[in-house]
Amino acid sequence: MVARPPLGTEVYLFHPEVGAIVADVSAHRLDGIAVEFILTEESSAFAIAVHAHDMTRPADPAQRAG
């Protein structure tokens, strides 16, 4: 059996370049957990920053520097 945080537990997701965001564990799945985010200005800004960061990187890993 795999340990999972209890439902409703507050968890933090970290992005190495963008920072962190808070979410709540909403479900247990066979492959992990599901999380829910509260829609706020902060969570929206985090989502946009993650997408923008990932879009500025080359798709081909061989072209990525560092």
C-alpha cells in the first residue's frame, strides 16, 4: 500500500523557477493524488508564469542550455 496525504490536506507544489502554490488533496487515485486549487489572483499568476516559463524553452532537449 502506498501512503497518500489524507483528503483535504494542504499541499505545496514547487516549480524551480516560478515558486510554489498551495493546493488541497481532493482524491486518491491508483497513480497518485488529485489536487484542487482555489482560483485567486495568485494562483492565476502562478499558472501563467509556469506556462510562460515552459514555452520559452526549446522543445528539443538537445537544444536546451543548462
